[in-house]
Amino acid sequence: MVEQTKEAEKIRQIQESAQPCFQCGICAASCPVFRVAPEFNPRLAVDEVIRTGTVAVTGREWSCAYCLMCEERCPMGVALCEILMDIKNLSSHDGKVPPNIIEMMDVIRFTGKVSQASSRTDKKRKELGLPDLPKPNVEEVQKIFELTGAADRLTRYREAEVDPE
Ligand code: SF4
Ligand code: SF4
């Protein structure tokens, strides 16, 4: 019940921040992801919230690369990246997390990094006289996963194995 109230309040906030949008489409025209994957359209995500007062949790919202281009160019100053981030959070409550994001969470949890530097990168750094990359404290990262509930969520996502559209 508390969760539902929080979710309704979040949707109300999203709707309020999307209100100034007049559907000019500049966000979609500026979006590098939309250019290569037109099934992800930031303008339609905003339109949905304004028209229905709900967020369409489709899984496509995870395609946003958070580059901020849409926000930068929106004539109405709509905080689109924040809206999309909120939609991702809501979709994660529903367990709608794409497999690649689950994989990435796992990698962070067990290595403390999003990805490992290749031996080529290490070699290049040495050639350039750069210091070795710092080693993350994996124990601390794992503790953060435990304390924030991310570890439990990961287990639930793995069990649900939701495949977003
Ligand atoms: S650029 Fe701004 S006003 Fe135009 S459609 Fe996108 S969010 Fe709406
Ligand atoms: S922040 Fe997301 S929606 Fe906005 S332009 Fe970048 S990829 Fe597209």
C-alpha cells in the first residue's frame, strides 16, 4: 500500500514536470538513440504521461543513454532525462529490467567496475606514462549492494527473467 502511494506520487510528479511539453518533437530529433532505434521515442514517453497521467512501462525506456541532448535542446526546459530515469525506476519495481542491465549490475557487484580495462588499455596507459588504474574495493561495493537491497533485487530479476519488448 505504501509502495503504491509512493508510486502514485512519483507519477504525479512526472506528469507535473512533463506538463510544459507541447510535442514539438525536438527531443526525438536530437536523440542519438532514436536515430538508430526509432522504437525508442522520448517524445512519446512524455506524451503518454501527459495524456494518461500514467507511465507506460515498456522496457524501451532503458534505451536512453542519458546523454542530456534532449534536455539541452527542449524549448520548454522539460527535464526529460529525469523523467526517463524515474520511468526506469518504476519499471524496475515491476521487474522490467533488460538482461544487459542485469548483467551489468552483476559485473559491478563482483568486480566493482562496469567493465574491465583490456590489456591493450593497460599497455597504452604505460606508454603514455599514466599510473595504473586504481583497484576498486569490491567488498565495499558488495556491502552497498546488500545494504541498498540491490542484491535482493538482482536475485528477483534473475528469477523473473523478464524480457522487455
Ligand atoms: S523537446 Fe520538449 S517540448 Fe518538444 S516534444 Fe520534447 S519534451 Fe516536449
Ligand atoms: S538523454 Fe536519452 S532520450 Fe535524451 S537525447 Fe539522450 S538518449 Fe535520447
